[in-house]
Amino acid sequence: MMLSRYLEPHLRTVLTALGVDPAHPIPIEVPRQEGHGDLTTTVAMSLARPLQKAPRQIAEQIAEHLRTIPEITSVEIAGPGFINVVFDRTVFHQILRDLDAQSDAIGRSHIGQGRTVNVEYVSANPTGPLHAGHGRNCAVGDTVANLYAWCGFSVTREYYFNNAGNQMNKLGESILARVMQQLGQADWPFPDDGYHGEYIAEIAAQIVRHQRDAFEDLPAEDRHAFCRKAGETWCFASIQRTLERLSIRHDEFFNEDSLYTRGNVQSVIDALRDRGLVYEKDGALWFALEQLGNPQDKVIVKSSGEPTYRLPDIAYHRDKLERGYDLVVDIFGADHIATIPDVLAGVQALGFDANRVRTVIHQMVTFIENGEVVKFSKRSGTSFTLDELIDEVGADVVRFFFIMRAVGTHLEFDLSLAKEEGDKNPVFYLQYAHARICSILRKAADLGVSLDHATDVSVLRHPREIALIDLLGRFQSTVERACDQLEPQSVAEYLRELAAAYHLFYHDCRILGSEEPVQGARLLLADVTRRAMQNGLAMLGVGAPEQM
């Protein structure tokens, strides 16, 4: 946070005087309770053991030094050794000037220093349209990628195109059955565990209308592959159209088949075998994970010859690390949680640093409308697609609702709330705050009042003004923390707090019509808030309308 830079250097000076390594971590926080200062630090308590002194005694020594700093108006010691610091209002005025000087880059950070990161997300199998539950992976993944980009990383957004395995075979069988039925063979059997959605009949109808001759000229044994390929093409085009509606685009599409055709999977088996980490048992190939400290060995190739998910996933992660990324980030649903330790163990066993791989596990989503759960199933044909969800509530609401809760918690997506156009809907609340500021700026221009970046901001002394500046000064650190901890909901929570602070400021501090230089200073504060709101919404992939 920007305010901490007015405290941290002075604390390091004191630590040096006390004989403590100045590189010692200094905990600085915003007090949780109002009236406990602008910042608080528990550094005295953390130094009690190394200095062999009571925390309050250390706190007194630190406070004595801090009270000599002109920018600090008061220092109080509370409890066992909390140091609560209050800053002179000139500090907040300088923060506002610094934020204004950042122009449209408010919230942007350079902590990434150009390091490369690969973020893999969505990666839904092309066996049908994206269902509504996929939305959380889409929104979380794209927002995480946005945060890395805003923090100065070089980001590659990747989609793992999983077109191999039994699910794709079932897709082909389902389409083949519908094609044959549409060609007059009504008794053609439909697979018991096939896909029943209307889209299967639609794909079959396209084949009958546009590719009938090509289909009928094929030998019977080749028709399944033909239908499977047609289904894959249709489904993936559908997925991409849906993602475009959410402003999600990928840089790379990695085809799972290539792991087999290029020999990556076999080379992983060979490499693990060379290390004595695979063995055969009951006709299957096992990964000796117990040797690596994992609880139990796991099958990587079934007795049928079909690989389990672990094997191609290990090959895929080795490929990404070999491409030279500094970080590899995976966005997974909770159904992947059991395989992740095994894949990371495989990566480590192959000689790579598994710490370069970070995973985000998001919990499942329940959709509720009018107090009742909305159910869906891709195979049963009663799916609630992501497109339908976008149609009902809009892309902005979809993206925000999917990331507004911690990814590790179960999410209840309230459709009734999502459709509401009022302050109860958090998306409306944030967008309205941004639009209100834009309206004020337009009215100012109509009145001939121009935004003056050199205006005197020292006249801003109202508690609502200072509170808003203080919060704006925390924006960049919030973004950095959200990126580092892979917690995009932190930005959503911050924006709601910022909107609330702005509404209080707007209510208590008249902007247009107040005397100069107060009017100019408040107009500048409103504009800085607008830029922060706009950038924060952009990080979340949500629009910032200028009128509502």
C-alpha cells in the first residue's frame, strides 16, 4: 500500500539502531477497527524473542523515534505491543498527486519484471457446448491471467484441447446413431452412455444436409471416426463462440493428441522406467509414487492399454516447462484434486522444479433461482449452457459472479440476484459508481469546468475525502496480493469497498457547485477514483459503462 512507504523506512531505521537486520520482515497492516490509526504494526511483538525484551518496551523505543517524524501526527501503543500510527493529512494529499500522475496506469505493477507465465484454463473437452458450470473456470482463469499481465508478467493463455479418450468416442457414437436414424434407420441403437443433447441431432443434421455423400461413401468401420471429427469441430467452434462472448481469447491451443503422435507420453514412461519408478502389475503399468513420498502407487496405463489422466498430464506439464516458462499455472475444478500431487511428483521425478507449477482449485457451482436448485447434465440433454446463462444475465454479471467468492469455496450462483438491476446486484453497484463519476465529469465539462491536474489538493480534509484517498492508495498492493496468492476475488472485494467509499464521499462532499479550489480538488479525486474503478473492472473482465 502506498501509505506504508511513509512508515516502513523509519521502522527499518529503528531496527538497525536496535541491532536488528534491516531486511527483517516488517508487518504493516491497515487496522481492522476504526480509531486504531491509519496503519498498525506488530513488529515489536515479533522482535521480543531476538531482543529478549518485553514487546511493549520495544514498542516504546520504536514509538519514540516515530514521534519525531514530521509526517506522523501521533503514535499510540495498544495491547501487548501494537503500534498504531496516524499520519498528517499532507501524506494523503501526496498519495493523491502520485496516483493522478499515474494517468491510466493506476493499479498497474511491475513486480513480474517480464517473467513468463503460462496460464492454462477452460480446457473443456469438445464433447458439447460449455455448460454453465464451466463458467467458473473460464472467469477465474481469465482473471488470473489478467492479474499477471497487470503485474508486469509476460502471459501466455493456453487451452489444453483434450480430443482423445473414451468421451470423444462416445461423442462419435452418439452422432453416428443420430445420423443413421435421420437416414431412415430408426432402430439404430443409441449408446446407453451417449450424449443426448439437442446439439447431437443438430450435428447429425448438418452431416446429412452437407456431407451425406461423403459419409455414405465411407466404409462402415470409418463412419464413427468421421462423426467424431465432425462433432469435435462443431463443439470446439461452439466453445470458442461462447468464450468470445465473455471476451476470453487464448494464445495457444495445445492438442492432447500431439502428446501421443510426437512420442511425449512414451518418453515419459521410458524416463520413469529408467529411474526405476514404473513397474507392471496385473497387466497394468504402475507409477511407484511411494518411492517419492506419496501415499500410494498409482496406475498410469490400464490393463486395456488406455492411459490414466496422470500420464498425459505429466507429459503435458513437462512440455510446458521445457518451453521455458518461469511459472506454469493450472486452473482446475475440484474433480482434479486427487491427480495433482501425482502429476507434480512426476514432474519432479523427471528433473524439473515442481515449484514452478501452481494450481488453482475452484469448487463446484450451484445455480439457484427463486430458492430452487437449477440442475443440468450434458449427457441427459437437460443442460443449462453457459450461453443460456449469458443470455439471461449478461456477460459482465456472469464473469463477476463467478469470481466474487474465494475459489476454494462452494459458490451459489443466485440467478434472481444476477438479474436484478439495483444496488443489491454487486455488478450494477460497481458499474453505477463508475457511471456516476462519468456523469459528473460530463456535467463539469458542460459548465465549463475543466479537470485541472495541478489543482491544490491540500484543501481535501474531510474524513470522507481522506478515507477515499487512503483506499485508493491500497489498490496496487491489493492487485499484487491477488496475483501472488491467486485470489481474484480480492479485487472484486476491493472494488465494492471502493464504490462504497465513493458513494459516502459523494453524499457528504458536494463536488460541483462548491467553492474553488475545493471543487477542483474533489473533481480530481473523483476522476482518480474513476480510473481505479475502470482498471479494476478491466482486470475482472467486466465493462465500465459511462452511462446507465
